[in-house]
Amino acid sequence: MLKIYAALLIVGILGTFAYGAKYYYDSTQATIATLRENNAKLETAVEISEASIEMLQQDMAKFQELNQQLQADLQAAEAYGDELQSKLNRLDLVQDALRDAEKLEGKMNGATAKLWRGIIEDTGGDPNRPLPNWLQSDSDTGAGDQSSNQGGEDNSADSEPTQASPAQ
Amino acid sequence: MPTVSRPKPVQLNDVRVYVVNERILDDFLLEFKERHGEVAFVALSMKDYENLALNIADLRRYINQQTQIIVYYEDAVDPNADDTVVSETPLEQ
């Protein structure tokens, strides 16, 4: 009878060990699975973070390039005013008018027509508008303003409006 | 991000400038009356003409610089840019 109790006790102890081992094995496997899953998510997170960093670096490079371009363009926009100021400082218009008013008038009208067409072009319009006939017939529109005569002839009278430009 | 269309270009009128000195003033008045019927005009001193030209040049500079700034922002919000969406995935416990 004692042997039977001893055998039952041993079987019970062995069963308990077996159950414990099975529980340990299952819980360990579950933990490993969770860790593997978390590891995959972390790897994905790291990839996303690296992609974000790369995107930010690309954006930074892009904005740096855009800023440099903007500064260059802003500087270029100063050119006309600087050039005009320099030209006016160099010239004495009063003396030029006393010496040869007609020549100065031609230069002024040529420069003015060129300026209007430049502004039209700056705002997206067609700069190749015909010049008014009174400007065409002027004897001299100035050495520096010859390019303003490229628009061809227009028979409009004094101070006529330029042709309406189409909306964009 | 969509960008809006630009305003229509300016429509500017040609302006005729007369340069007159004391020597040709009488001839100018006769010719002006023949051309316009009346002798009534706006006169500017050379200094004021220079100021007018410089004012217009500065307005042109302002328009151009505003345009460049608009172009900058248009490029910055270029719809072709690669926008990656970053999402968070909670870890298992």
C-alpha cells in the first residue's frame, strides 16, 4: 500500500514538473513571439524614422537651394533701378536739354516705351507691342534704347493706350 | 497644395514726353497747338522727371521681387514633392 502511495506521489511530482515545464515552454514561446513581433515593428519604426530624416534632409537642401535662388532673383530685381540711378547720376539732363532737346526727347521716349514694355513683360504680358508712330518718327531714340524699337510701327496718336493684353 | 493663377498682366499706355528749352519754346507752343488744338500741358522739371523715373523703377523692383517670392512659395509647396506619411504602431505587451 505504501508503494502505491509512493508511486502516486512520484507520479504527482513528475506531473507537476511536466506541467511546469510545459507552462514555462509555452510562456517562453509566447514571449519570444511577442518580442519578435515588437522587433519587427521597431525595425519598421526605425526605417520610417530614417526615411523621415532623409526627407527632412532633402527638404532642407531644397529650401536652401530655393533660398539661394530667391536671394539671387531679389538681387537681380534691383538691377534696373540701380542702373537707372547710375545713369541719372552720370548724365546732366538739364545740359542735355539745353544742348539738343530733340535728341534728349527721343531718348526719353524710347526709354519710356521700353520701360512700359518691360513692366508688361514682367507681369506676364506680351512685350512685343508696336511702338506709336510718333516714336518711330523721332530722329533719335537714344543709343541705349534702340531695342525698344523692335515692336514695329503703330499708327496710334499721342499717348494712345497699348493693346489690351489677354488675361492668363 | 494647389496654387492660384496669377493676375492678368498690366495694360500700360504709351506716354509721350516733350523736352523743351527756352530756345525752342515758341516753336514748341506752335507745334503743340497744331497737334492738340489747345496749349495746356503738364510740365516737369528735370529733377522731377528723374524722381518720377526712379519712383517707377522702384515700383517695378517691388513687383518683380513680389513675383520672385511668390515663385519661391510655389516651388516650396510643389505638389510633385514626395510627402511620406509617418504612422505610429503600438508595441505588443
